[in-house]
Amino acid sequence: MQNFNSSNQKSGKALVGLVLLGLGFILLLRTLDIFFIPSWIFSWPVFLILIGVFIGSRQGYDRPSAFMPIAIGALFLSNKIIPGMELSRFFWPFLIIGLGTWLVFGRKKGFKAEDFTSWDKRIDPENNDTTFTGEAQERPDSGPLTEDKIESVSIFGGVKKNIVSKNFQGGEIVNFFGGCEINLMQADIKGRVKIEVVQVFGGTKIIVPANWTIHSEMVAIFGGIEDKRPPQLNAIPDKILVIEGTSIFGGIDIKSF
């Protein structure tokens, strides 16, 4: 049974209804031969572009969840509009280049001044009297993480993290042919916290306390997000975890012990 609670559920249903009405009228006019309508109007690349436009209108077009469906849809749609162009054969190179560009330039969190001063502690065990920070924590065996934010990147591999922060503030998860497991059973949140997940051919498992409220704002293309926790009647209203982003050929599981 799903425990998701979306504040935009009514407006989302209304927009989907309007889109379906529009497509229905276009299909009817095409069937009646009133005027010519290209066949690619009803193709799956157009569907992807509409999804991207919908997400961008709500969250902004600078997010991967918006421009990824638009870019993929436009790439494959070009084959139908301009025969012989065959831009779809560049799908994987463009996808890898785009992912790398986003990882380098497009991420929200930049370098902080303390990152440079603490670098010696990451590589010199004699000077390290605090919890590891930064990239050293990306390893599965790095132990519990006390940082308030999480950043996880998995490319052709797997990442497993245990979060113990009592003021967890969310973060980012990126999976490209990889997987990630985040354990928040020992963590705590205050108010509304967001985790952005961007994955292509990947999977994410998020383990959360049973009394947290989960809001799903994910866009799943050939995938899905499922809350596998049992129904809870005593959910704490001020502990809300929002999961947003894009999952293409991948899934997200929400579990609890």
C-alpha cells in the first residue's frame, strides 16, 4: 500500500485530463480526415517531451528531471521528422557527455573553503581526528555518516551509506548503471527535506523510519517508485521526506525495518 502524499495531486490530475482531452480531439480529427496530422504527433518521443515540459513548468528547466526527457525525446523525434538524419545513434555518447557535464558544472553544491583545509586530514591518518568527510565517504565500507547532507554518485558500481545525522537535510543521488542504498533509520529530520534522485539504468533503495511521511515527486520513465512500508496511522506530520528527480529504466524502493 502506498504511503505517498502529494500536495499537487489535484492540479496534476487536472493537467493530465486536459492533455488527454487534447490528444483525444486531435485523434478524432485525424480519424475523420478533417486535416492532416503527422503520425509522429502520437509517438513516444513526443510523450517524453511533454513530460519534460510539464516538469519544467513546475520545477524549472535547469533540473535534470526536466531537460533529460526533453533531450531524449527530441533526439529520437528527429528521426521521424527528418528521415535519414538518424541522430538516435548518438544517444549513448550524448547521454554520457551530458551526465559528465552535469556532474562537473551543474550540481548545486560547490566546493567550500573548508574542503581545501581538511584535505590533508582525508589522506593523512595521523592528522585525522574527526569523521571522514567528502569523497572518502562514498565507499560502501566508510561507516556511518554524520554529515547533514548526502551526495552519492554511482557509475557502473554500488554505494551503501548509513546516515546517523540528527539534522539530516537531504542531498543528491546519481546512478548511471549503478545502485545506491541509503539507510536513514538512525537519522532524524525536521520539517520538509528533499532528496533528488537522477538515475539511468540504476536502482535506489531508501530505508526510512516507519513514522516518516514520504512525498514522491519523481518522474519515472520505464520504471517506478514503490513504498513498501506497511500503512502507518501514527505518522509524524512535521517529518516529511520529499523524493524528486528522474528515473529512466530504473526503480526506487522505500523500506522500513
